Amino acid sequence: MSQSIERRRFLRATAGGAVAVAAGSAFLVGCSDDGGAADPAAAPAGPKRRGGTLRAAFVGGGAAETLDHFRGPTPMDFVRARAWHGALGNLDPAAPDGVRYGVLEGIDVSDDLGTYTLRVRPGVRFTDGSPVTARDVLYSLAGPAKSSPLPVYKMPAANFDFDRARAEGDLTVVLPTRKPIADGRLILCQGTFLVVKDGTTEYSTRTPTCGPFKLTRFDPGQGAAFVRNDDYYGLALGGGPYLDGLELRSIPAGDARAGALTGGQVDFAHDLPPVTARTLEADGRVVLTPTASPYLVGLSFRMNMAVKPFDDPRVREAFKLAVDREGMVKTVLFGRGTVGNDLPSIGFADYARDIPQRAYDPDRARQLLREAGAEGMEVTLTTGPETPGMVEAATLYVEDLKKVGVRAALRELPAGQLFADFPAYTRLPLAASFHVPVPALSSYQVTTAGGAPGALGWNRPDVDALVGQARGERNPLRAQEAGAAAQLAMWRDGNTVLPVFKPYMNAASRNVAGVADDLFEQFPGFAQASLQ
């Protein structure tokens, strides 16, 4: 189909350009090395060696952890699930469709963008020997994912009409869309949509799964152990898993994860705080392996437009101009980060990379506050250690606000509490947040459009319409124009200050290779990892 070919060309061109811009921004703010690429020592030369057990440390959910990943929000939950279950696919800006397929071997899109046909890869089997079928894929999307309380799992049901979806034979799923969309592949293949067996409601070591590893032990709040799944489809294709075993250990504190790595208790430590990562740079036993664009986390501050004076666009612009973005990259992230432009999803194909970079202009910020009658206003910024660097960024931002005459104070909540009472979060006047790496427009449609609670007072039907137009446009250039117009409005009038993007600052022993080859770097499943 000519539409499909045109779409593929667009994805390749725009994704490549966005990645180049991201790398350029990192260079301009003085990032060490190339602003996010791993040290070559992290990837030993030569073919990957098979064998060995890799031990990795992540933040878990304590004694309340569950094997039901549809209800587990922590990094440990996602990583454990990706090691155990097969993914539909992963985002890959360099691939023809913008994704690298997994359990699926492809997705066909109708010319009117109203139907997506998912083709299940032949020969994929569960650990009980039964084949993975279209019914399993449909159940995984329309059953537990649809009822999950986690926003990430609501995206398919928000875009596809599962009441009209059907399995055709054993290897074909037909998904009608709720309205025409061109980016459905990017929704379904984000790396978080995993396949469970039709009818699965409980999870244990006996649960049939189709991922790269088989679960042998699970201790809530402590960890999990796996052995290689010798029937994993990737082995038949000449790939991973290369490891004999995988051990995941729950270690909440970043410095403790780093200590376990340098002490030889683990081989891989996930998402270390910037200051901890900096101390490891000179340690010859380990190498930092930060994620690269588009797998970057945006650190942001949300202004509640339902609370005065943030209903005034002049105040919102002042708060954006007040932040020293380059200073935050250098001070909070020690140069390992990228300046943000108050929009999420940098590096993805639908990111509006041509919008001018917002400057640091404290004089203009003070002027706007005076014009709005908000000079000397009082405000408390509420934050918490939900991701490394979040509290440090908020602390620096409060100081920036004080410099433009705002009487700002910081309120730090304990870990895990900032979003625990989400209705209370949505009433805060100024709140810290973070943005996980997902495509911009499909995420907006689910989390922000229509004045959703998480939008904190933002309700712009005109912008919603532009987003819908971009996502349903058959012509990729017109889609890009509509998407850019929507993001320009959000950049100009929106209530988000997003000054920096940070990598997931991972670290590993020098004999660990291939973790990034799994693509979903923020929550690796270790299917391609090896011990050299």
C-alpha cells in the first residue's frame, strides 16, 4: 500500500531528525561524552557468550509486590514482567514501521486507518507447550490490560474498539479503531504490552508464559529468580536469551544499589541518582550505561490552572522563563542530560523539534509577574523522590523562582507518596512530575485531552482537535503540521515547565553486554544481555 510506504518513510526521517536534535542539545549544554551513549567498555568486543547468571538491582514495591504486572507500578514489576512474558514489540525509531516486532511478526493498517490487523508470529509457544494464538493476544489487550488501574495499560482500549475486535484463525487479530489513527503501531508496541495466556487471572511460578525466562522463585520485596526459557522463539531466530539465569533484587535506595554493584553482589544497577553515578565514573570495576534518546525521562513542574494565579498565561510564561535549564543540567545531572523545551517525548517521531528553544530570561519573568499583579506571590512546590534527580531539580527550581521575586517554598513527600492520592495531587497549585519516554500525541490523547484530571486545569478543545487530526491524518506531512501546531499551543499556553531530560543512569560490571539491545532500556527484559 502506498499509504504504508509513505508512513514508513516519514517515521524514518522524523525519528532520525529528532534523535539528532536531542544529541545536539546535549552537546551544547556540555554533556560528557555524547550526552547519553554508553562507554565502549560496557560492550565487550566479539560475539556474545552464552551462559552464566546475571544479577540486577531495581527499585521494587516492598512486601506488596505482585506478579500481576497489570497492577504493579514499580520498575521491578515492569522488568520482572518483561523477563517472564513475551512483548508484542518494542519502539525502534530506526525500524521501517517505527517498531521492532516480538510476539507479533507484523501489523497491517487499512488505507482508511480504521482497522489494524495483527499477525502473530508462528511457532511462539508458552512454557506448557501450547502455542501462542490470536486469542491470547486479544485477551491480553482486552482483558487484564483494559481493567488495569495503571494509565499505561489504558492506551489500547482508548484507541481500539475491543467490542468489535476479533480473532481470525490462530494467527490473526483484527482491531477496529475508535477513530482513524495512524500511530497505532507505536501504541501497541511500546514494550509494555505483554502476552499472557487466554483466561489467566492468577500468577505464580506455574503460570504458562512465553518470555525469554521462566520464573523459579518470587519473594515480594526481595527479588525473583529465573532460568532461560529454552523454547523461547528468539533462540530459534539465532538470538537470545544468552544467559542461563537471571536474578532480580529489590534494593530501594540508589546508593545501596551502587554499593551492591561495586561490592560484587550484583552485575547491573538500575537508575542511579546523578550524584551516585558521578562517584562511579572513576571506579574501574564498573561502567555507566545511561540510556539514550528517546529513552529519556523528562523532569517537570506542573502549574494548576484551576488555582490562581496560574489561570493567567502571563504567570505561566513567567514560571517557564524563570528556570535556568542549562544550570539544572550541569548542577543536578552533572552534565549528563538534555535541555528541555517544556514538551515531553523528545526523540520520538511526533515530537515538535522545530519549536524555538525557550530561553532563560529572569528579567522578562519578573516583568510578566508585575503585569499580572503576581509580584511577590507565595507558592509551595510539592515534590518527592519518585525518580532520581526529581527532588534536586525541584530544589534548584525553587531557588530560580526566588530570584524573580516569587516567595517559593519546597515540600518534599516520602518516596511513593506524591502520586499515591492522585485526586489530592491534582489539587496542588504547583507540583513536580516526570514524563516517561512514550510518543507525544497518543499519550496526550489518553492523559490530557478533554480536561482529564491529570491535565491540572488544561482544557483546550482546539488543541485536542489538532492532536486528533494529526493522529488520524493519512498524509504524514499534514500529520506533522497538525501535531506541531498542537504542541506549539501547549508550549505557548500550557501549564508544564519541563526544563531537562535525564537518562536512566544505569551501571554495570564491565563483563555485562547487550542490555541495551533489548531496546526498552528503561525497563530491560535482559533477553539480549550476556556475561562476556
